[in-house]
Amino acid sequence: MMSRFVVVGAGTMGLGIAYVAAGAGYRVELVEVDPDRAAAAGARLGELWERAVGRGRLTAHEASANRERVRLLASLAEAAPEPDVVVEAVPERLDLKRAVLREAAALRPALLGSNTSSIAIGELAAGLDRPERFVGLHFFNPVWAMALLEVVVGPATAPETTAAAVALAGRLGKDPVVVRDLPGFATSRLGVTLGLEAIRMVADGVAEPADIDKAMVLGYRHPVGPLELTDLVGLDVRLDIARTLQAAYGDRFAPPPLLEEMVAQGRLGKKSGQGFYRWEAGEKR
């Protein structure tokens, strides 16, 4: 079963989506306009396949086949028309996402999705000529390890599009939840609430980040603490989401000054090597 899957944006989420789609048998076109980021994404994908082989999750033959199914493109103009799926995974900015989605829609995909974690699908659909084929496809980091796919149904999303998104989740090995289109959906509203409060607790000197995280892991059975999760998601991503939710729901989602300061300093979490924890070779120190 071979079909085409276009991913726009080769950051952390985009390359993860591409990796999972290739593993599900799709022929993947991964679009990244920044040459350095494209090169880094290609190298990272190679590392992921090598690690999967080393851990016995893939054979060398399977990893090679997956690698051959992924093609890096410098622009959407290079993508072939009428793919089965296009997923936009660019930074969480409304104007950027709208522009990318309009260009992606020109390919006439059967299913057009956005990996947005907080922006309303109805807002993103403005200007699309076929909004009924557009849906939120919110993946979680790391995409290859996280089972959840949040399917966000916009005001114009057709029932058959929702059904196609749920079927896509199954092919990708994900377990979907279908949610109504409101800023932050279900997961970001809950996750960001906890993360922002944990950051305020660090700023207030309540406890060290590791102890705040341990309290949630041991006391509430969370698999990972809110500050480590913030490092994994990216502090810049959390800041963008907080600002979006603040605009929608008020100052209960106002980003703490500490979060803004850390982003301004380039302390973005795992991807920069420093956040609430220090990271070396992808591991927390």
C-alpha cells in the first residue's frame, strides 16, 4: 500500500511525522526551505533509523526501505500534485501557517492537516478553497513514541474528512481523540496550564525543577514532569502557545516572565542543550 504524504516543515515535529509516515509505508516528501535545517533533519532521520536497528525495532532492510521513501524538498513547488495527505508543521504563528496552508491546498491533497497545538482550525481555514477537507492533526513529541493523535474538527470540516483523519491515525499506529475546535483544544489547555504553573513555582523558589517534576511523577503518576516536558516540547513553542491561549482566554494563560527570559536567552530546552535541565547528546543531565 503505497501512497504520498507531504510534510511541510522539518523541525522537531515535522521530521517526526515524516519518520512515522515512512514507517507506515507512505512515500514522504519533507519540505524545508531552510538549507541548514533540512540538512539537520536528514541527519536526524538517519540517526533515528540507525537507533531503531540497534534496538531491534527495525531490520537493516526495513530501515533502508524507510529511508528511501523520504525525499527532502526545498519548496512546496517541488512537490507533486494531488498527494493523499499534506500536514503543515511550521512554527506556531497564524500568518505563517495560513500562508503555508494556502500554498499546500494548491496541491489538491485528499486530506489537508495542521499540526497546530493551539490555533483554532477555523482561523487557519480562512482563505482555503476547500475547508471541508481541512482538519487539525496534532501529533505529540516524540512522534515515533507518543500514541496520541488529537484530531481537531473545524467549523467547515466534513464528516468524511474527520473519518479519514481517524483512519490515518490508525495507519500511523496512533490512537486518536476527536475534539471540538477551540484554542488549545483539549491537550494544550491542560498541559500548558500545568507547565506554566510549574514555571511560576521555579520563579517563586518553591523547589528545584527536578523536585517539582518528581512530585508530579511520583505523586500523580505522570510519566514525565511538567518542566522536563517543557524542555522536550521547546520553551519557545510553549511561549507561543501561552500567548495564543492568553489572547483567547485571558491572563490565566499569561506566560511567566521567567519563560520569556529563558526564550530570549536561547534556553529553549532539549533542542538548544539547555532549558530547565542541561541536555547532552539528546539525554538529560
